[in-house]
Amino acid sequence: MVHHITKLIAEGEHQQLDFKFEIADAHKIARTLVAFANTDGGRLLVGVKDNGVLAGVRSEEEYYMVEAAAKMYCKPPVDFSVKEWNLNKKNILEIIILKSAGRPHFARQKEGNWVAYHRVGDQNFVVNRILLRVWKLANAPKGVYVKFTDAEKFLLEFLETNDSITLSKFMRLAGISRNKAENILVRFMLLKMLKINFTENLTFFTLALPRT
């Protein structure tokens, strides 16, 4: 019977799975914890190298480092559960983080500032202002309304014939300020009309439903 950890390692790192050879920096691990909590939840395997090779947890201190990161370097604190496995005489920690209903969570940087992260694929990205506002307003008691001015009409018409648009391109083509452009994008995302997409170097927006 294939071991649970072996099955997970075979998946490779992805949006809900990350490998850590060791836990040596509470600030860095806090980023991963908040990224999982802010996105879809996930599992962190401690004692596994990036290539999937088992290294094993070296000491109990690594668990306490995760605990310290979750409580002291995440705001609000990130809840997690832990399972300890022994495979090929190596101890592996499986840290399980659920998707949080209390997002956004922020990770404390070494400089002292607090930054929100989210998970895209196998990477953690800083949450930009637009997505942060969407999260904060998603549970607001007020409803969302959109006034269809020329800027709103332009955006929807542009995306009917183009795959995507960036914030800066929307501002330039519609001739509007950054603040107004962000407000429109936030409202359309709250109404699930737009989807935000991330790559390592670019953030762009697409229609939530495919063009017909």
C-alpha cells in the first residue's frame, strides 16, 4: 500500500502543497501559512526537499518554529493542525492549513511591516490593493452597485474582443484615474463579472465567463 506522504510527494508542489527541507526562518514560513489561508488552504510537508527527496525533520524545534510563525508572525493568527509521519526512518511533518473565513491574513516582514500573500500555482505572491479590497468588501453588509458610465462600458466592450487588460492599460485607454479604474475593477470582481490573474511579472483581468 502506497504511503500517504508518498502519494502527496508524487503530486509535486502546487497551489495546495508545498515542500520545506527545513524550517529555519519564522518570517518566511509565515508567508506560506498566510498564502494558504488566504487562498484555498493547503499542506506543508516539512522534511521534504524541493525535488521530493525525503530529508526528515531534524529536531522538534521545527514544529515550534511553525507554531511561532502562525501565532506571532501572522495577523490574524493562522490555525493549523499537524500530523507526524515516519517514512523510510525519516520523520515528516504534515502541516494542514484550511482556507480561512477570516482573510485577509498578513505575514510580518523582518522590517516589521505586515504584508498579505496568496497562493498561485506553487508560488506565493503579494496581494495587490485591488484583490485586498475585494476580500475586505466581500463580507460587507452593503450590496455592490455599478453605475455604467463610459468607463464601465469601455471595459466590458474591450474584453468582449480582447482576452485581457491590465490596470495601467485600462487607465490609459479609458482616460481615467488610477483610483477610478481600481474602483471599477473591484466592483466588477465583487459581482463576479471579472477575474484577476497573476503571473510572476504581470497582473491582468479577464471576463469571469468565457466570451461567446
